[in-house]
Amino acid sequence: MTTTDLEKYFGDPLKVAAFFGVSPEAFYQWRKRPGQLIPKGRATEAAYRTKGALTYNPSLYAKNTGLKEQH
């Protein structure tokens, strides 16, 4: 699940941050992750709490996605 997916669903970053109970700055940091993927645990949480309106795709989080990890 990407930050773009969340913004499309919620309408703006502030609503995303409120949904997860994080600061807007934390959400903006997710944008800097490879592929703008949000943390895996947050993706599963969003899928559960939105009753599947947002979908968790485990293949995006597979180690062989071709994305380089940031250290």
C-alpha cells in the first residue's frame, strides 16, 4: 500500500495521519520509503480498519521487489 493509495482514500495527508495516530511528519517520511510503500504493519492495519476498502498486497512487501532498501 502506498502513500498515494492512502491520500486517494482519505483525501489528504492530515486525515491519514489522524487515522493512524501519527504526526503528519511521520506520514511524510513514508513518502521517502522505496516505492512510497507504507510500513507493512500499517498496511495490514489499514486494510482491517477500512474493512478491505484499502487492500493489503503482500507481494509489494516481498524481499525480491527489485527495490533497494534504504539503510
